[in-house]
Amino acid sequence: MLCNWFFFDPKLMQIYLDYSATTPPCSEAIAAMQSVLTEEWGNPSSIHVWGQRAAIVLERARVQVARLLNAPPEAIAFTSGGTEANNSVILGVARQYSTPQHIIISSVEHSAVTRPAELLEQWGWEVTRLPVDRGGRVSPTDFEQAFRPNTVLASIIYGQSEIGSLQPIESLVAIAHQHGILFHTDAVQVAGRIPLDVQKVPVDFLSLSSHKLYGPQGAGALYLRPGRSLVPLLGGGGQEMGLRSGTQPLPAIAGFGAAAERAFYELPTETPRLIGLRDRLFDLLADVPELLPTGDRLHRLPHHVSFCLPTADGIQVNGKQLVRQMNLAGIGISSGSACSSGTLNPSPILLAMGFSDQEARTGIRLTLGRQTDLADVEWTAMVLKQILRRMLPQRVLLGVQ
């Protein structure tokens, strides 16, 4: 049994397992940002030598990010993050039409897709939200059956941040293109964790975020397949090929590029390492009846572990309570539920997967990263078991003495 002081002195053990929320900037990203802030701080649009040095930094970062996707550099437009990239596609396609059309999204999209889709509905557009199976995946058959004569865009998330499931993007892209429909994917959780190749999986648009792959917050990118276009959301100086006006945040972009380059070269070793740790954590917690894994175990992000608590014998336990208790133990995890105005709301992702309203309030997520090792995983499993035993005293957790 853990001593009482353990829960009130997190300095004794600090384990960060919330890499899907954000990642610590890597040393290469920090060095790149420092160099820009002290040496290459010019405006990339200026034609004098200070501007030219800044422009070189900008284009080097574009090449680095493009390499992560096997894309041509000129197909990359920098944004402020994944949210802006997603909005740019949803709203940028819509603004090409004078009358409302139809788009398709999944029922497990990030709010950066669902919110602009809701805005389109206010403008008279039709939005189909595809159902998912118990593992959170879209059926290619359902996808194709949702097409209408006026369908102009499909936006399906690549890897779901809350439950870790990967969608059959390659099949969905092929189906969409057979019907002449543009395809966008939010790849924020996937980039830097599994290989991405837009030549083999020819999406039309793809969104990235710097701080999900060990770059700084405040930078992202939008990939546009050559020949594709969008109506820009911002009017101004015409930077980023006219897609994103405004002076580029060069320090953040330089850090993004450096982080993307490191991620590209580490993929062959880091992905299998994360898969091994992920599966070990699932195995260590497999004997806990209070924890039901969520998401698809086979088609899954390599760093992602998630659960809900389907039975609590009448005791009200939610995901945020577990997050707080783990935090007191010095371990950072997250809950899939959103807290609005002091009221804990059920996760729309878990609801879409068929979980009950109560179950959808109990989701937790543990996501691993470069600094995670086997000792972290084993310690976390032990602590989580003991916290659950304390929170659910009438249930005896298997494997806990």
C-alpha cells in the first residue's frame, strides 16, 4: 500500500504521460529558435540582407516539414497550428461555392473540424457525420454510401487524440477520389509518430501541428496537393502563397522545422519503441476489471493508451478525478472529458462509439513520448492500480496486494 505522503509530494516522482496534449520542445528546436531570435530575426518578406537571411530560415523549415510528408516544399503553407489548418480547409473550400453544398466528416473529429462544420450548417450547408464502430473507426462502406451529388469535401481525422484509433485513410482517399471528392485529414496526432507519405496516400489537404512533435507551440502547417486551392481566411500581404497573410512567426517556424527533421530521422526506431511501451502498459493493466480499453487495439497510434471505467458499483468516479489523483502522485495524464462552467460533460467521442452517458465521463488517456521508459510505464501501472483501489474500495483489483 502506498504511504499517505506519496500522494502529496509529486516532486518525488515526475512522469509526464500527456504527449498527445503537447510535447516538450526538443533541443534542436530550441537551438533553432534561439538562432532566429538572436541572428536571423529579419522579416522574410524584406529584400535586404536581413530579410534574405530570414527567408533562408523560412524555406529551410519548409523543406524540413515537407520531408516528413514526402511532399514538395512548395506544397507546405505555415499556419499558427493544427486548428487554423483545419479551419482553413473546411471554410476555404466552402468559400469557393456561391451556394451551400455537402461535406462529410466523422463523428470522432477534433473540435477544430466539428466547429467549422457547425458554422457551415448555419450557412445552409449539409454535413454528414459518419458513425464509427466500437473501436472508433469509420467503415469505408458507410463512407461511400454517404456521398451525394453535391458532396465537395470529406474530412476524416487520421489518428484520434482521445482514443488513439487510426482511420483507414488510404482506403477512404481512394474512394473519395473515385467520386471526384476532395479529401482532407487532420494528421496532427500522427505526424512524427508513424510514417506519412502523401505520394502513396494522396490526400488533397493535410493538417500538422508543431507542438505535437517536439516543436514549439504557435506553429503548424497545411499541406495542399499541387493543383489544389483554397479561398484564404485572412486578407493581407499575401504571405504563404497567399493562403495565410501576415508576417510569419519565424522563431516558431524554425523550431517546427528542426523538430520535424529530427522526427523524420528517428521514426524507424522511435515508433517501434513506443509501440513496445504502449503494449506493455496495456498488458500491465489488463487484469484491472475497472479499466476498459477504448479505441482500436490493432489500428492504433503507437504512443496511445486509453481507458474508461464502465463499472464503479454505484460510486461516482470520473476521468478528471483520476487525473487529479495521478497528478498528486506526480504522474501527468489526461481525461477525454471536457469541463465547461464547472460541469463535467460526457465525451462526444465515447458517446459516438456507443458508450453510455456515465461511461463517457470516465475516459482517461495516457500518452507516451521520447522521455518515457519502461520504468515509467511500470511505475505508472502500479500507481494507477493503487489509486483505483483507494477510490473503489469495495472492488478488489486483481494483481494489487
